[in-house]
Amino acid sequence: DAGVTQSPTHLIKTRGQQVTLRCSPKSGHDTVSWYQQALGQGPQFIFQYYEEEERQRGNFPDRFSGHQFPNYSSELNVNALLLGDSALYLCASSALPQPYEQYFGPGTRLTVT
Amino acid sequence: AQSVTQLDSQVPVFEEAPVELRCNYSSSVSVYLFWYVQYPNQGLQLLLKYLSGSTLVESINGFEAEFNKSQTSFHLRKPSVHISDTAEYFCAVSASSNTGKLIFGQGTTLQVKP
């Protein structure tokens, strides 16, 4: 049973560029959430996708956007990258009847220079 | 809104000694509580959760946590730690009516020494 997978593993971008991160949920899961984990901090909720729509969002600017595809996989897009966007980006998936049980992927380490 | 405070950023302990990692939360609504573990260069793994019922919950690898509503705490304990328990531990909370959004604490680094 494949767990949550994310790509790429590492990424280096320059300020002002745009980046796309990808996530495939655990088999049988239909809900995907994205979190940002800055160095030495706990993860912070970015947004959640279900049925190809953004269901809820944390306190992140509009530069952060996402998408969910019919196969439940998801993308996180960040425009106009800032140095402060450097972080580990985690994807988590879940499904009924246990929507509270989120399974996390290994993350994508983004470095903005 | 919910918030989580992990009271210790680092906890050094010798192998086979007991350990407690402290977590306090704040919420105006009913919550679910979680402990996640993160090994180096890996994602988060769910260690245990409290949803309702018995206030003492256990994991398969010997950890336990007790939900204390009056103290708004959810401390994690293990009676005897192993070197392999060295990791970052995160306490998290979600509103029971909105389980899609986890609020995490800052994390506690457990350093088990031989």
C-alpha cells in the first residue's frame, strides 16, 4: 500500500521565481492538505483540497495556490518566491470515516536564494 | 481558534530512563489531540491520538498520553526510552468539528543518550 508521495525531494529556486510541488495521496484517500514547516518550527496549515476545491485556508497570502486533480493528487504553487518561503513543504492525506487521521508525506525541501 | 504550546524545546535523557514531553493547548471548542513524531529527513508519523472516551491513550511502541481537560494538557510519557526514540515530537490539536486543520506546537527534540 503506497503511502503519501511528494516530488521533488529538494528544490532550489531564486527570489521572484515560481515553483510547483506535487503530492499523491495515500491509496483510498480523497482529501489533501498542505503544510509549511520552517526550520525549527512546527508545521503550519496552508490549505486543504477536497473534491477538487479548496475547502479551507490558513493565513497564507494569495501567492500560495493549489489544485487537486480528479485522481485526488494535488499541486502546491508558490509565485514570486521570497527568501522566507524556504521551508519543508508537507502534504497530508485523509479520508472518511476518519478525516482526523492525516498521513504525511516525506516533504519537499524548498530553498530560495 | 486553537493554539498549542510545547513547554520544552529540547529534552535530553539517558537510555532506559523515563521521559515526559509536555503539551498545553488552548481552545474555546471541543478538540481532538495528537502527537506526531518526525525522524530526521522524514515526514510526520502519527504516534497517538485522543478523540473521546478514556483520557489515557497508548501507542504500539510504549508511549502514552493523558488528556487533562481541566489543565488543558496532553503530556506524552514513556517509562523507558530507547536510542531509537531520538526524534522531534509535535503535539497538535484540531477542532472536533473541523478535523482538516491541524494546529501544531513548536516541537520538542528528544535526545536519548547511551
